Amino acid sequence: MKLSIIIPVLDSHEVFKRQCLHFERMGIPDDTEIIIVDDDSDPPLEYRGPLPLTIVPTHEPRPWTWALARNKGARAAQGRVLLMFDLDHIVCRDLIDFVRGFDGEKVQFKREFAVLLEDGTFSQGVPDLVDYGWPIGRLEKKGLRIPPHPNMFAMRADIFRALGGYREDMVDRGYPQGEDSDFKRRWHNSVVAGQWQVSTHRPTIYTFPTGKLVGHDVDFDPKGLFHKLSRAVDSNHFFRRYKREGLVK
């Protein structure tokens, strides 16, 4: 098996359905598997279709346990490379094919806005983005590109395991827990030590216009497609900044 796609999911049934339709539309190579880690969704996730897709439940009722879910997905994975991203992100076939043939150690991604329509169609059309709530004024100022995020990447499975995966003892800290920053730091330290290196090529991954990506509402989800855990807490430095600026109460 060349590639394991690992996606944790919590109570985002509609987007899970759209992602499955999207994967079905573009096709999944025979040497690729999809591992959906159901992080205690209610009701539990189900899939009946042609994809090589396995649902792995966590039975974990605590909030913000996506790092535990990723670790569990990595333990179940058979692929030489792990492709990890969140359900509000979208991969296209060119990225999958690049990662399947990747002979390095880690790949990071550029990001752009996009959406999946109800039938799983991928779209970067301005009307579709605006329908979701994307501010059209952003197009002239910044276009569709947004900064990368450290927890969207592909990495050799043996390296992920050698790094110890995500720290599960950080889960009970509340949001944000810092697992992604901690994992990035450990990876960076290994690079500085000359142990491994990251690819200079960065394919594009796409993301729904949610949360702070499009404004000051850290829980922005106008169509109710994603989980209801709130990021509007004082431990979130973006939320604190918006409060200081008088943008939220």
C-alpha cells in the first residue's frame, strides 16, 4: 500500500457525505486507502459505497481529541505515506498522485479556498464561495490563497511513528491544545539536526471558508456543516485579539 489518507471526523455528516462523493468522482488508486476516524459522532458515521474506505471509531467523548484520532488512524494505516488533513479541507487527484509517487520524507501544502457542493462537485467558483459566506471583497485584496497550516501534510509513516505522533497528554488542556505546534516543533528540530527534510515542492490543498479564515467569527460556519465545538474562548489568541479590537463581545 502506497498511501493512507487519514481524516478525523466529528459530527460533520453532510461534509463527510460530500467528501465521499468527491472521492468517488475523481477515483482512488488501488494502492490508496481512506481511513475515516470517527471521533464519537452522534449518530456514528456510516459509508456504503465503492471506495476503499474504513471507518475507525475512537469512542472518545472528550472534546478536541482530533490528535488522538489521527494517532489511531496512523496505527491502523497500511500505507508507506500518511496524508493527513481535516474534513474542512479538500484534496484533488493531482495532490494524491504526487504524494503516492513521493520518495522523500514530508510534504507541506499551499492552500486556497474552495467548496464541495452537495453532489461532491469541487468548486472554486466565486458564486459558490459567496453562497457559502465567503466575502467577495477578499478576492481583490488577497485572491483565493490563504496561509498554510502545519497540520495539513503528507509524511512517511515510519517517520510519523518515530516522532511519536501527536502528544495525547495535551488533550485535556482545552482549546487550543497546541498539539499541532508541538508536532511541528519536533519535526523542525529533526530537520535542524539533519535527520530528515521537507520537500521543496508544495502541492495545493483546498479549504472551505470557515472560522477566522474569512473574518472575525472564529466559529463561522453559515451552513452548519461542521461540528459545534466552539473556538470562541479566551485561550484562543485570535478570539482575544478580536475582543480587544471590539469585533466580538
